[in-house]
Amino acid sequence: MVGFSFPGLVLFCVLVACGTTWSARTVDSHLGPKDLTRLQKVFVDGYGSSDLQGIFFSSLNIQLTDATQKEPLCKKIASLHAESKLNSFEKDYYYIGASKNLGCSAKLNEALLSQVYNSLNAELSSSQEIFYRVVTHKILGVEINEATQTKVVKRLQELLKKDDTLSGLGYAFNVATQLGPSASFIANRVEDAIVQADEVDGKLLQFEGGLSITSLIINGAFGVSKTFNKPAPVTADQAVKFANYFLSRRSVQTAKGAHVLIEALKTISASEKIAPICVQLIGNGQLEATSPSLNVAVVDLLGKPLSPAPKAITAKILRKKDNSVLAEKISVASKSSDKTTYVADLASLKPARGIYQAEISADGGYSQTLQFKVLGRVKVQSLEVGIAESDASAATRKQSVTYPGKLQEVLSADATQKLLLKAVLVEETNGKPLAVHQAFVRLFNKKTDKEIIFVAEQDSSKAYKFDMDVGNNGKNFNYQSGTYSIYLTVGDASLSNSFEWLVAEVQLKFSEDKEVKPKTVSGPLPEIVHQFRVPDKRPPRIVSDIFTGLCITPLVLLFVFWGKLGINVSNLTLAPSTIGFHLGFGGILVLFFVFWLQLNMFQVLRLLIPIAVFTFLAGNRLLRRLYAQRNSKSSAS
């Protein structure tokens, strides 16, 4: 792993993301000053954590300026190393590396050093362990002899046959660069890893496992290509997508995440043949028509000047509305001494107000399309304000006002009149009538601090008109007579001089000089009491009696017929099932009667279920007994 000196990444410009329609070997963002400041805070916070890994990566990127903090921190990492639950090879690497970076005065434990020195002669269990043990030797300044290197390489080959996961390949790539020519076989495995990258929305490339695994593989693959003189492991298009992924993860919150992010961007930027660059608009992309200068930042992924600097940067300017070409090739020249800011002077094109696109091309290999806007300036060609009779019984009295002046006379209008305003807006450069997004007339009463706003509409002659009948609009003013200031507000996203103009003052007199005050309720609201629906009116008593009689009639008829025909009770016994069935059946009839008198459906169901179950069981037993008696009589006869 390569150390990173954070102060070396100071940026010289503030870039704003620009609209991009197509690009070649370019990205539309990079690590800006805010990103670097936040990452620096992540490293500072890492020192204060109780995470051995976080302290190591913090020490790898920033140095402690306060010498009094070093010794307590050295004791802290020794304690964290003893308590850490990480694999021994991993925590040994973090502890020894942090001790070296911090410059701890205490010597490392001899038992620990002996364990590290002998580790390469033991049976290493994974490519991850091989990586950490080898780089720990490098930190300690211990050279690995050729015989041991050969043994480690052979073990690495054996492990990759069993474990060719992305993690295993990533650690193998990184350690192979430390093992010399004998590990060159690993170059044949780079393509196997790269093809496993997942593409997101056609813009990003990443490996399953997130930032750590993606950075591990990219750093290792590029390191293998450089060490063994192999072609770049990814294409230029893939490099752009990997760079977009890393830039999308700039909000990392851990010291390790911040370190691997910066290392990956440095690795990609260092590959000159395929490295993407960042081409951005400087500022908000809005140019003044009087001095249309297009400022562009051209930097690497870390915001540094390109090395070597581009020899020629040109821009093709098109109007977005109709895609017409204003210029095929405009020179974009370096403006700053640090070679990060470039400017294209568009004054000779005299661009009109509107939205444009600049197709930036650098050295024929980099291209980016940026969108910018040329702002126009609005001019008030004429403005007339006056009072007219609502029934047009008299001539309209109009007076002209010149911008930005104010009419000296105070106008006066009552409920039988109307207030008129007409304004002609033109472009300052060519005098053509102008349509704006917002044109309002605002009437403001300084005494009451209240206002009302009307929309000025553009007529067929391209003039903006405002016509207010005083009598019909009295309610909008709460019938408050008084002196109102008349403001004309003009605004548009494509104008650089939107304005609000105090045109005149008018005395309005309404027919009803009263204020309609909104009703306000103070204090607690009355309690809301829920009420059920009022029951329907019951029928007369005689109707209820007749209905009751009709319901009882079948029972009465039953007893009458029993009296005439006689009742056969010869089979009635005092067996429990007989008594239980008749009691249950009678209970059900009684329950229905009580339901009719006072119970509701839910109460009845709650009582009916146990009675019905008991009646069913007793009835079933009764029927079985009667059936058995009948069979016994049949067999006897």
C-alpha cells in the first residue's frame, strides 16, 4: 500500500457539476475542496476512535502535529492490538504499520517480531494472509530471500486453485507486485477478475462487495500490469465507469474507506493511456451577453492539473433550440498559471439570449458536451399608466413614465373607475419585443403593510397590459381605501437584469370603506362528543301487539293439535341425553325470546354457541340411543 500525503491535494478552483449529454474519456466531477476537507476530518476522527484499523489508515494519510499526542496513542494501539479480534496477520500489520507511521519510541515486542519473521515459513492459509505477511515484512524493512519468495509464490498458486473469489484474486494481485518475476503468472488472472464487474445504469462499474473489494482489485490489477509490463487491465470506457463509481462513493465515513477511495482514483489517474479527465463548467454556466466568456476546468480525478497539459483544446458551439452551429472550432486557452482553468471567448459570435451547448475536445482524445446559458438584458421601451371610467363614458387619462423614474403625480381612482397600465419590454441588444416568464403588477399599502399582486398579460402587440376595475376588486383589498404604490415586477431565468420598479402611487376609494377581517378563534375549541345515530321511531303499540300474536300463533296451534291428537310419550325416558337435549332446546327457545326482548345480536351469539354445542352433543347421543332401541326390537320380533 502506498502512503498518501493529504496536504498535497490542495485544489485551486471550485467546480460545479455541468450538464453532460455525451463524453469520451471524461467524467463530470472529481474530488473537490469540500470532499477533501471532509475526508481529512474522517482521518482526524480516526485517530480518536478505538479501532486499530482506523488509526492505521489515519496515520497513513495525515501526520499528528502535536507531539504530546503520539506516546498516548502508541500505548493505545498496543492495547488495541492485544484486545483485537481480527486475524493475527491483519492486526499485526495494522499495529506495526501504525507504530512506524507515528514514530513510536517504544520498541516492538520481540515475540511479535519473531512471529512475523517466521510466518512466511509456516503454512499460509489464504492469499489474504500472504498479502498481509509480505507487506508487514516490507514495513519492517525485512527483505524476503529468493527461496522464501519461491515458496510463497507456489503456495499462492495452490490457494488460487481452491479459492478464486474476487477477494482472493484482489489480495493475490496486490501481493504479486511484491514477490517479483516469479509471481508473473498472476497477470493471466486479471481478465478473469475484471469480467466479473457489475455495470449499473450503463454508467458505473463495480465489484460485488462494494468500495473495498472494487478498490482492492483495481489497485492490484493496475499494479500487476505495471510490474510485469502488461497492457492496462481495463479499457478507456471501463476506466471512466470505474472512476464514476469511485466518485459516487466520496461520502465514505471510515478512514479505510477514505484511503482506498483516494488510492483507487490515484491509480486510475496514473494510467496515462486510459485515464479519464474531468471537464467541468466553472460557475453556474450563465454568461453575460455583453462579455460571453466560457470558463472550463480541465483537471484529473483528484482535481490536479493534467500532466502533461493538453496541447490544444477547442469547442464547437451549438444553439440547443434548433441545434444550429454558431462556430465549429473556438480556441479554449489556458487562463491560470496552474493549468486548470481554460476560457473560450465567445464575444465574436455575439450569441443571443438562450441555451447553448459546447462540445469540448482536448487533444483529440477527450471530449465532453457542456450546457450553458447566455443571459439577455431587458429594457423598458415605454410604459403608460392611467385612470379610465369603467363604462368608457370619458376619455382615458394616460401618462408616460420613464424607467427607473416614478410618476410625480398621485393618481386617484374610485369604485366607478379602473386602473390601467401598459408596458413594452424589449431586448436591450436588438430592440425586439420580449416575452418574459414573470410580469406582475403589485399594489402595496404602506400604512397597512398589505399588498395584492396581479398578473400582467401580453397582448397581440407584444405589450404587457394590466386592467383593474376598482369597484369589482374591492373585496380583494378588504375595501380598504388609501394610497397604494404601484410596482412593476419583471423576471426571467434568462435575464441578467430582472427588476422591480416603483412606477407610481394611486389613491383608491372603494364604495364600502370597511375592512373585512378574517374570523379568528382564540382559546380551546369546543369538545367534540361522539353521538350514535338516533334510533328510528318505534311503531304504534297495536302494531307490535299484532306482530307478537302472529309470532305466538304457531306455538298455540301446536298445543291445540297435541290436545286433540294426543301426545305419544312412551319413548320418553329420564336418561341424561334425553333430559340434556330437551333442556338445551328449551334454552335456545328461551334465548331467542330474551333476544327479542332486550339482547343484541352479539350478546346472543356469545350465549348461543355453548348452548348449541351442548344441545348438539346431547341430541346426537339421544338419537343413537333411540336407534339402538329400534334395532333391538326388530331383532327380538
